[in-house]
Amino acid sequence: MSRLGNLGHRLHRGEIAYDFVGKRKLWYGVSVLITIAAIVGLAVNGLKLGIEFSGGAVFTTPKTEMSVSQVQDKIADDTGGHQAIVQKLGSGAVRVQISDISLTEAKKIQGDIAADLNVKAADIDPQIIGPSWGDEISKKAFQGLVIFMVLVTIYLAIAFEWRKAVAALIALIHDLTITIGVYAIVGFEVTPGTVIGLLTVLGYSLYDTVVVFDGLKESTKDITKQNRYTYSELANRSLNQTLVRSINTTVVALLPVAGLLFVGGGLLGAGMLNDIALSLFVGLTAGAYSSIFIATPLVADLKERAPEMKALRKRVLAKRAADARRGEDGADEPQDAALADEDGEPEEDDSHAGAAVVGGQRTQPARNRSRNRPSGKRR
């Protein structure tokens, strides 16, 4: 068995565990710092919206021998102060994208580009998107996101309970905020591909969270009928049991996305791949983090506030304290005292037989040796 597989087996059996829920304040602090950095980046840099959202034009020229830098130098004075994004296509043609320009400006820029590149204006293929159409696309994207969040919350509240629904919703907002903040910091363009990537990320993050919640639901079934574990302890056990599965699925999902981002977008210069690949890469990573370090600890926090869970915690702590006292009393008794039987032979001390470990302390079973001795007075 592989080392990771052996680790997963031991985690599932409860032989080893990491206290994720017990250290939840640390994870909350890390998430707050990352979220603040994302919000600051968004406030300072803002989002670089593509022409689908802000309006603009895309000009595709015929095949040319000019490089991207040469085209940029040629058309530098033709964009009317607007930033131009130049890309070399596989066919040898050049794609020039200019955002936030009007129809009149687009026609003038098309003629200027044709003159600078020594081609006919009619040979340049323009695609012009008005700002009103971009605004409509933005509204539709936002509406789709809100509907997705509402449906997710309703489903989780029905399938599990409202506390899990709230925790999952906070985890999704956490993932969304971090992904948008990274886009603002690195300056990548936001396109419809980015929106598709974000919705994919939210779905994946939700899947990972639901897997953990399902195990948690099974582990805490009839929890109030026992007095050995608190809700937080069982939540942590459930999280450890699904930990390796969460890591494996995240790594497998990140490998092809990393190929798109670093190979397709970085080495090959396929800029359109970056739009969806970056949102997937950042969002999948944030989703794996939130499902482990945010969602389940939040559920434990909310559940521990319930009256029945408070009562359970009191019973568990009281039982552990009583077991600890019995263990200390047993430890004070002489361990090597021989108990003589009727024939004068020493009797074996079974004071620790059947002892159990609860809460880190050894408990002592009740001893009853009278059944081994005959009735009557000892000689």
C-alpha cells in the first residue's frame, strides 16, 4: 500500500487525526487576512473587464509577417488613448482588441490600422460590441450567480440543516471573493470564460463540502444518546476520514487546469485560455481549503451553540472528570500488595484488568473478588 493510501486508511480508522476543528480560530484568521488582501486588491486595481462587459471592438487582420510588438508599435497612435491588446493567431493573422470605444471610434480605428499595416480596410474583420450589450451581459451574469447561491442554500437546508447551509454559503462567498481578488491583483481580463470558470469552481467547492457534510451527518447521528464525544470531536473525526479523498480529488482536478494556465496560457501564449484557467486554478485551491478549514469548523461552531449540544458537552466533560478521579484513586492503591486466599497463596491483583482510556485518563473497573473466596472467616 502506498504511503498516502496507508495514511488515508489510518485516518479513516481513527488511528491518527489532526485537530482541524480545535484550531479553527487559526484558520479563520488566515482566511480573514487573505480575504482582506483580495478586497484591497479589488479596491485599488479594480477588475479589467473584457469587451463583452465594457463594450469595444475586436479587429482581425489578414495574415501578416509582423510580430506582436511590431503591430503594437504601428498602431500605438491609432487607439485614441485606449489600451490595445494584440494577439498573434495560429493562422498568422493578428487580433487587436480595444475596449470601451464607440461605433464611430471603431470605424476610424479600423481605417488607421489598415493604413499602418498596409492592408485594405475591407480585409479587416471588425466585431463591435456596444456598452449597452455589455451591461446586459453583466446583469445576466450577476443574476445567474445570485440564483445559484439561493438554490444551493435551499438545497443544503433541506438535505442537511440550516447551519450547514449557512456554513456552505460562507465558504462559497469566501472562494468567490478570493478568486475575484486574485484577478484584480494580477490584472487578468474578465471575460465570459471567467464567469464560466467561477461557476464551475463554485460547483466543485460545493461538491467537496457536501461530501464532508454527508460524513458528518452520519457520524453525528443520535449523538445526544451517548456521552463520550462532543459534536466538535465527532466533526473533526469525520473531517479526518474524508481528508485524503478531498486532497486526491483536488490534486487530480488541478493538474489539467495547471496545464491550461502555465503551458497553454504561459508558454504558448494562448491568452483566451488564461481567462478560464486562472479562475479554475485559484478557485479549486480556495474551494479545497474552505471545505476543510472553513465549512466544517463553522458548522461545529454553530452546532455547539445549540442547547442540546451544550448539555452534551457538560455530560461528556463530567464523565471524563469522574473517570479521571477514579483513575487517580486506583493509582493511589498499593500495586504490589498480595491478597492471600484461604490457603495462604497470594492472589493476583487484577485492579487494572479491563481498564479503558477515556479522555486521556485510565478508568478502573469495579473489583469483586469475593467470588474467589469461600464464605466464612479467614484463618
